Amino acid sequence: MVLVIDSQIAGISGDMLLSALVDLGADKSKIIKAIKIAEDELSGSTIKNINFGKIKKNGIQATELNLDIHEKTHERQGIEIQKCIERSLEKIKLSDKAKSFAISSITVLMKAESKIHGSPLSSIHFHEVSSIDTVIDIVGTAVALDDLKLFDDEIVTTPVAVGGGNLTFSHGTTSNPASAILEIFRDSNIAISGGQVKDELTTPTGASLLTSLTKTCLDYYPKMKIKSIGYGAGNKNFNGFSNVLKIVHGEKSKEFQHDTVKVLETNVDDVSGEILGNMIEKIMDAGAKDVTISSAITKKGRPTNLVSVICDSKSMNQIIELLVSETGTLGVRVRSSERFTVPRSIEKISIGIHGSTFDIQCKISYDGAVIKNFKVESDDIKIISNSISQSFKKTEELVRIAVKQKLGLK
């Protein structure tokens, strides 16, 4: 099963995610009971009323969190919110995955504030997220995900709309997205976009929840059979679109995995084979998934080499720099490409050949839970070949026989 968190239009906040999970079917009485436990662990905060109701946002019916709270303070140390969540989790019956998610969410939030202000975690202060709202969002979402048993599913997100314009908050006026949002999404593999309004669409709590749930960001939905849909309403109203977070739960195709990769291309016509060979090694070491060099003819009948690299967004900039520095090219074309791949895993296997034991890396592909095929890392075959003084071809045959025996294949 797969859960898609669709935040590409209205962004994400903690209450929107929690409400969407309730709309998806999470037990709201169980969530409210857990939140009441958390309330007792945070002094100075009183929940006068909490419930989930239905509301229409630009024609879309969604669930919203109705909350009436009284706060005696508008500033708390981050560690106080963290301790409240930790104590609450000890009293609430949750899975280890749910507890880990909740701790991760508040930790991500605290680390972002620590990085921005240059202060240790133990001394940072929360302003906008000092309210019990933050505790409600994190604890409530952990309970909802656990109740729906979603921690056992694959979770992916679309690119996240963050809005634009300026924001005024405790530290004055800043451009949107604020520094906390940028810090939380930094190095997360989750892409952000401005969105359609000059307003805040994604909150720090929403961002920390999302980055603690998934590292997979897709431009398009994976191939799936839809089972249920949840809509979580935000507090604001906008013209032109519904301020609603959409989450979609379904059965993912067992045949292929789906992701989005970057394809980098450049033409070089004055580079030797030695340079290109060295470049391939450097690019693969930088995280490329594959490199292809093919011969072609360009304008005026000039022979050229087309260098094509497949990589992810995280390694793209470093690889572009390598392409420019190693080949002297004046430009690199970049495009996003959907990719469907057979499910696979890379496993370390110990095999015995000629009385010696060798550890090898083996890429194993699956059809459902059944092993479909496998491929042994060529560098490992080279090492074994040299060790047993056999040709690469003969060694590969021996290795495949040993791996089949190890995996129980015919």
C-alpha cells in the first residue's frame, strides 16, 4: 500500500495533516483522548474545546480541527515542548514507529531553530510554535497514522507549495518561505514551490511532520489503485483554490516502482577517450545512477560524443560541476524524467568458492515477494577472480551457482 501526501497546491500544516487523516478514517475519539493526556503534561495550556468537523473550502468538503485553547504564555523553551511530547508518548499506547516519528518531528523543528539562531538545542525558545497547538499536531498525527496502520505503508509526497510574499512574526518581517521552512526542507529530497498566493502555505510544524514521514518526493502520483481519500482543511481562505491538503491511500502496483530522476546531457567534440573514462568514474562516485556516452554527428558533419547522465536532484549540481570542469563543455541540458523500475534490494551475501568465503554485494529484483533475478557487483567478481586465479567469465559462473544455492533458487 502507498500513501500520497498531495501538498502541491495548498501546502501543509500540522492541523491540515491531522484533519486529513481523520477524514481518511482515523479514530478521532482515540486522537482526542491522547491529546488530553498531552495537555496534562504542558503547564500553562488549557484546551477548552477540541473536535473535528466538516467544512467546505471553495466547494471541497473537508475535515477541520476545531480548537479553543487558553495559553498563559506566548514563549517556551523548545526542550519544554519536547519533554511534554516524550512524557505523553510514554502514557499513550503507540507503536515504536509512531513514537519514533513523533520524536523525530519535534527534533527536526528544534534543530531548524537551533541552526537559524546559532543556539544549542537546550536553550532555544519557541514563539510561533510554543503553543500546545504544536503538541496537538505532533501527538495527534502520530496517533492517527498508527491507528490507520500507515507506518507500514510506503509514504510519498508531491512537491510542497510554500507560498510567497512577506511574513511578519516574532523576529520581525521576513520573506516567505521563512528560514525555519527552508532549514527543515534543506537536504530532505523534498522539492518546494512558491504556490499561488503571497501568503504562508506551509508551516514549520507541517514541514517537520512531512520530512519525518518521507524522503520520497514525486512530481506525479505512483501507479496505484485508489482505496480512500482524505481532505484536511486549513484555517485560511483563498480565492482560486481550496486551502485543503489531500492525502490518497491506495494499493500500489506490485510490478514496478516509480520515481522521478534528472537526465543531464551535453555534447563534447574535443575530448579524448581517456578524459571521458576518468570523468565517468568521477560522476559515478558523485552519486550518478548511470552514465552513457554515444557517438553522433552534429552540424557541419562534426563528430561528437553525447554524454548522458541519470541522477537524482540531490547529486545534480555536483555532477553538473563535474561535467563542466572535466570536459570544458559550455552548457548542460537538464530535464526531469519519470522512471519505472522493478523492485529490488542490494544485499550482502557470504558465499563459499574453492574452500574460501567471500562477501559480495548482490542486487536482487523481485516479482512481489518472489526473487525474479539477481546480479552480483562486478568489482566483487574481479576480487574473487584474482583470489582463485580464474578468468572473470569462469568466476562469474561459479559465483552465480553459489548465490543460487544461498538464495534457494534452481
